[in-house]
Amino acid sequence: MNTLRFNLNGRWVEEPNVAPTTTLLRYLRDVRGLTGTKEGCAEGDCGACSVAVVENGPDGRPHYRAINACLVLLPMVQGKHVVTVEALKSGEYHPAQQAMAAALGSQCGYCTPGIVMSLFEATYREDLKAPWQLDDQLCGNLCRCTGYRPIRDAATAVAGSCPKDSFSAALPESKPGSMAFHHEENGQLFATPTSFDELWSVLDEHPDARFVVGGTDLSLEITKRFQVPPKLVSLEGLHELHTLKEGPTHLLGSAVTISELEDFTATRLPPVHRMVRYFASRQIKHRGTIGGNLCTASPIGDLAPVLVSLGATAVLRSRQGERRVLLEDFFTGYRKTALQLRELLVGVEVPALAPATRASAYKVSKRRELDISAVSAGLLVEVNSQNVVTLARLAFGGMAATTKRATNAEQALVGHPWSEATVDAAAKAITKDFTPMSDHRGSAPYRALVAANLLRGFFDETSVTPQPRLAPGHAATVLTAEEVRRG
Ligand SMILES: Cc1cc2nc3c(=O)[nH]c(=O)nc-3n(C[C@H](O)[C@H](O)[C@H](O)COP(=O)(O)OP(=O)(O)OC[C@H]3O[C@@H](n4cnc5c(N)ncnc54)[C@H](O)[C@@H]3O)c2cc1C
Ligand code: FES
Ligand code: FES
């Protein structure tokens, strides 16, 4: 048993007695009286609960990151620095607050602290260059009175301004410390091991414990279904799982967050980068992980289709050793995976893309930002010098109980010329591959049509460049050939 210790608004606090399934949001409001952080939805959608934590960035330096306090369990901030809206006004109002006031961005006031915390992160971002990045920065903050224009003006005024103030001065000293934590009491366990030996020991004693990392999926059981998972083992403290390694086969560690993945794949794996651009909100991307996304085995999880299309392999590890499974075989049924008891996903290995390989990814949802897919697709073909398709991997989400390849459509492509006629035949064959369901996200015929049209759109886009990237002002799913040309 060790004491929970983290830095809150510049002061180290210790919490020996708080239940480990308490969310950071409830703790801030109920225990600390920091009621500037609001509860709106308690499910990661509205951003009213946004606070900042300090995390190490890809450059190895600490950075402020906005996260949703409603989905973070208290032990997940062990050793970290947390900043709430109350700490922003030190003497003068913070530039993010000043910008919101000057632009008249604060209207109902309820969502304002969360918006200010997103702008707080944006203030210290050195990589905020393009307007679409501002959309991404703000899409996790809901303004119900539609005051987006002034909020957007405030963001434009302050984002990337990187002031030399007490917050930037504090950053170098705020590197996250060890996350090691073990709380066991009255049948409840929360452990964050920092080595595999410790992990195996905890699992030997508690074989029924469940893994958690970002908690963006699992915490909903607590906040929406009011359940208390009795035994949780966080994998966040295992350094190796945060690995991002470039090579002929890239290694993506399972505890790598979606925002880290977004940065890593920008130049290395454009189809993955394109998919994660419209994955959740920035707050969720800072906590959600590759492993969490794949291990929920959701048929509408966004990473699986694109990674399957790229030929990824899942690396699994238990006390008995390591094994590798093709990612497409990792999903064994609706929300079921090949993982055995006490086995975890270490990461995925993804072959580097040859420059001539045509590959892209698509997400179709009712809303562009912060929405769940109705259909998603990862599509890859290789075409030889005679313009004949030699390999096709067409993986779809939202079309079956698991992410699934369209094998009939693939057969209609391989051995045939990469032409509009072939693609049309393959698009028709997709109807044989799937019997999609109808739900509030789309009817079965709609899904079937979307899947077929995504393949047609893929053909169009890749006729210009093999791995098309989203253009800066891009708002739709498929780029027109003209848009691809313009870049
Ligand atoms: C508002 C909101 C928006 C979202 N938007 C999207 C979206 O656009 N697209 C999308 O695909 N998803 C979305 N999600 C779902 C979720 O954020 C992602 O699936 C995320 O990647 C989960 O990662 P996590 O680390 O938070 O998972 P956790 O909640 O920590 O874990 C999820 C499950 O995976 C298991 N697990 C985690 N890591 C491992 C491992 N290494 N080995 C074995 N088991 C493991 C856990 O035991 C748990 O059962 C959204 C969620 C929210 C709340
Ligand atoms: S309360 Fe709505 S995102 Fe947390
Ligand atoms: S400012 Fe709160 S809903 Fe618009």
C-alpha cells in the first residue's frame, strides 16, 4: 500500500484515504472544493471538466495537456502535475482568460472554465500552426449557446503565443514522476506496477484483475453505469508500453496515446494519421491509447480497420512469454479478442509503407468532429508495373460484429488491372462480404452503399498520389482528385 501523491496547482498533496475509483473531477469538486471544474456529461463529450496535466511530449520535454477530469481515476495522476482553472489567475488573468473576455467568448459561463483550459494548453503549444489544428484543439468543448465564433476568435488570438510566464517557467520542473501505486483494501485493488515482474506478481495474486490505461472507455462503467470495478491494474506505469519505434517495421506501444500516435504517424504512416485526425477530441486523444482502442474490440473502433489494412501484427505477452497474432485474427468475435487471462497487448508492429503502395483510411460519421463511426475503412492495394493489382487488403469497421476484411472484394481486385471497371466490380462484391446491421448511426443499405463508395473514392484519390493526406481545410471523407492535386 502506498500513498497517492501528486501536484495540484503547484503544491504536492497526499491522499491516503480516497477510494481509487474516485474520478479526478469528483475529487476536485467534493474533496478539494475546486468547483471551477464543472461536470456536464460525465462521459468525455462536453469538456466542462477539462483540466491540464503535464506530460512528456515526443520531444522528451514536459508539456501541458488538456484532459477530461471526469474519466480520469485519481491514481492515474500519481506523480503528475495537475492544473485547474483556479490556478490560472496568478496576479493578472491568464492570457487564455483575457482572450476569452476580450472576444466575448464567455456566455453561459458553465462551459467557460473547460474552454479556458483547452485554450491554456493551446497557449503553450509550439506546434499550433494551421487553422484545422484550432478546430481539433476546441472540438472537445461543447458550447450549447453556440458562441463558437467568439470562442474561436479567442483561440486564434492566444494559441501558440507561448508567453514567458510563471506557467512556462514551471514546466521544466513539472516532469511526471513515478506512477508506482498500490492500493488494496476491503477487496478493492488499484495497482500501477512499474515493471513486468511487479505486474506478474500482482496478476498471480489477482488473476481476475482488469487492465486499464487511459480509462476513456472503462471509466464510463463508473460514471454512467455507477459500477465499481473491484480490481484494476493500470499499465500506464510500464515504460516499455510507451515505445514508438521507427524502422522497416514500426513498433507502436500499446500505452501510446492517440495524440502521440497522431504526431508519430504524420510522416511515417499517413493512413493512420488521417484516421486519428477525426478520432474523438484532443482531451480524449491525450488519454485514450492504442491498446485500449484495440482491446475493447469494438466493431466501430477506429484504429482496427486502418491497422488491419496495413498488415499489422499484435504482440501479446504473459508470464509464459510473448506471442504474435495477425491483428485481423486478434478480433475473435463481438468485443472478444485472442487475449488469454493475465495476458496483455504490448503493442502492434506495422510494416513501413512502400512509397508506391496505395493506402488510405476513411471515417464516416454523422458529425465530423468527436463522433463515433457509422462505417470506417482502411484500404490498401499494391499495383505492379503492368498496372495489375498484386495485393489488396480492404478492412471495414461498422459492417460486422468485428473489424473484417472484404475478401470477395479483394478477390475481385487481385490479378486485375487497377481501373475504374475493376474497382466497380469490387465495390459490387462488397455486398457479398457483409450483412451490416441497421441502427441509429445508419441503415444496413446505407452502410453497404457507403462501404462500396469509399472504395470508389479510394480509387479516385490514389490515382493522383498513393497515400493521400487530408488537405488543411478538408471537411469531407473522400478527397476529390482536384483537392489531392492542390494538397
Ligand atoms: C467522448 C469519447 C469519444 C471517443 N471517440 C472515439 C473515436 O472517435 N474513435 C474510437 O475508436 N474510439 C473512441 N472512443 C473510445 C476510446 O476513447 C478509445 O477506444 C481509446 O483508445 C481507449 O483507450 P484507453 O486507454 O482509454 O482504454 P481503457 O478505458 O483504459 O481500456 C479499455 C479496455 O481495454 C483493455 N486494455 C487496455 N489496454 C490494454 C492492453 N495493453 N492489454 C490488454 N487489455 C488492455 C482494458 O482492460 C479495458 O477493458 C471515445 C471515447 C469517448 C469517451
Ligand atoms: S463532464 Fe463532460 S467531458 Fe467531462
Ligand atoms: S458559453 Fe456555455 S454553452 Fe456557450
